[in-house]
Amino acid sequence: MGYAYDRMLLVPVARPWLVPGRLGWMGACNYDVGWRDHATILRRWQALWRVELVALDRDVMWLRHLEPIPGRAPALEAALEAALYCPHVADEVPFDEDATLDRLAKTLLQPMWRPWWD
């Protein structure tokens, strides 16, 4: 899956989780998720799992995972939170009868997370 961008904008904020608010990002407005909700989730994920916002598109958020989640229980917690925050993260797991929270947790151990909303 290739993505090409021809522009970059550096946003002056103290913490990466403040970027959606500074930009007035409306990427998840169809799900009634506003910038305050994004900031809350991103701040929590940064503290818990060292996940950091690195890019925004119109309806896609790119998050960098700085270190592996330690253990199965925290990985499952991360998967559940990710699925509740952004239902489309489950689309990153090939759908079949085995598409479980465990499989989503394994996907979230990758270095980049890509929540998206339509």
C-alpha cells in the first residue's frame, strides 16, 4: 500500500497529540470524534504505549509505535481501545472467522498504526 505526499506542514505544538486541535482536524467527524477526543486518546496512548502522531491526511492518522507493547494483556487492551476509537482499524486484519482481538493486537505491534475514518 503506497502513499505519496507532495507537501509537509510542521505544526508548532508542545506535544504531538495537540496537532489535531491546532489544525482543527475533522478527520473523524462522521463518527462524532472531535479534536478533544483525538487529543485525549493520543495523549493516553503516548503515555501507555509510546505511540506518537507523525502525520495526518484528510481522514487518516499515521501513528509511530516507538517500542513494543510489553505482553499480551496490554496488547489486547490496546487493540480494544483502537477498535472502539476507530472501527476501521479492524479492517487492517484480514476478515474471516478468525478475525479476533488477538489478531488485531498483533497488527498493532507493527511500527506504524494507521487509523482511518470515512
